[in-house]
Amino acid sequence: MTIAPQFSSAVLHERLLTRLRLRHLKLIDALATHAHLRRAAEAVHISQPAATQMLRELESLLGLPLFERHARGMRITDAGRLLAQHARMAIDGLRVAADGLSALAAHEHRPLRIGAIDAAVASVLQPALAAWQPKHPALRLVIEESSIERLTVGLRGGVFDLVLLRRPPGQEEGQHFVPLRSDRMVVIAGASHPAARRKRLKLRDLSDSRWILPPPHYAVRRALEAAWAQEQWTPREHTVQTLSPHLMASVLAQPDVVAPVPHTMLDRIDRSAVVELKLQMDAPIEPLGMLYRGDDVSGALALLIDFLTARATGRP
């Protein structure tokens, strides 16, 4: 397929404004999800030839290949991944607008859209909701659990009113972060691990263990690597990498396996199945908190921000 030359940002922006259609966004979102043209076409209720033509139009419009075709389906390119991310933002933004307009038509409050990482759902939202609902029974919350990347992009694009996550390394102008719960790294193991009953441990005492490691960009992984650097050793990595509390408890049943986790994660693990090892280690990680756009703080959102801040500070 012939792809047109690349355009400057300003020219490409103008082309998108004048020629991009919502059906293009729906198709690119479906293709990113299904990685197969026929299934993507079915998802957006068009024929496969129509989907092929739309994809050609889109790649010609952008001057970039969005997918690489192969025998078993399609592989998304970096350009396709970027466009799919923003297509999802646009689709979500229209859904948020529809919710708000529907609420206005019914003379109701617009629902607050809250995004949260898994740790914040369990450690911040779950204990707070029981107290929030009796105080504000008419205010609706729409809560979505997602990745940090999607939450920050969604906050920027207006998909979320407020997101709950760890303190980001950098904040955009106009955004505010309020810490709500401090956290630290701990190391857990199954009850059958040789170190489970020891009262004083150092990292080197776990040199024979296999470690379930989170991805490198996770806060707990960075804290662990800093601790390892001080000890000047590298652990054995387990062949399973998981962040699921249920799966982790299962893998930790093996007697030589340990896992570094945020202390707040202990809220979601069956404590009868695992033991927090008594490590002599100070390993704080970024706190859990809320991130929001300062210009948007009013009405129901202001109430929620004040409520969560009061809970975190012990204020009545």
C-alpha cells in the first residue's frame, strides 16, 4: 500500500478536523481491540470491504501505516496505537457528554466519573464509599478501574473528573495531587517458606528464593531495585509474573517463593495464606492520592475532594 508523505503537525491537525469522521475512530478502536479486520468490522456493524476501505482512507489521511497485515490478523504500529488511544478518549468523552446531557434533561446531577488503579479501589474507595453514600444519596459516582496511563490521559481529556493513583512523576499545569494514604514496600511469602517464622531478616537472607516481580515501571519494583543496589546482589526471578492477589497467593504456596508488594495490597490478599516477612528495611513508595484539574473543582466534585481529604487527615 502506498502511504502519502508525512505532514507537519499543523497541516495534519487541519486535515483531521476537516476529514476525520467518528466512524474512523470507532473502527480504529475496534481494530486495536480485536487485531482482526473481520471481527473489528462486525464490532462496528459494517462489512469487511467497507472496513478495508475506511482503513485505507485513514492511513492515506494520516500519511502513516496504522497496522501491519500478517496471516493471522493485524499487528498495530506505534502510530496506530497512539491514534487508538485518542480514539478511545474521544469515544469515552462523547459517552461522558451523553451522560451529562441526559442528567440535565432529567433535572438530575451529572454523575461524577472517578478513575482508579486497583490499589486505590481497595485502599481508598472501598472504605470511603460506605460513609459517602448516606451523606450524599443523590450524587452518582461512575467508577472505572484502569491503568495509570489511561487514567492520566482520561483526566486530561475530560473522561474522568478525578483519578486515584500514586503520585505521578510529573503533573501537568493546572493539575493538583493530594496524598490520601502513605505506602511502603513489604515482602510476602507463603506460610511454608523457611523465612516465614524468622523475626529478623535482611534481603540477602532471601537470596535462595524465587521472586515474583512486578513490571519495571511499578513503584514497588523501583523501591526493591534500590534496596538490591545497596545489597549489591540480583535475585532469582520467578517464571510467573502476576499482580493478581488470587494468583499470587497460589504461587506463594511454593516454599521458595517471595513477592514484593505495596503494604496497601495486603488489604486484598487472604492473610491466612501468606506471611509478611520481618525484613529490616525502610522502603517507602509513592503515596496513593487523588489527581484532579483545579479549574473543574465545584459542586459535587468539590464535595468529594473535601470528603476524601477529611478522611485522610482525620478531620470530621
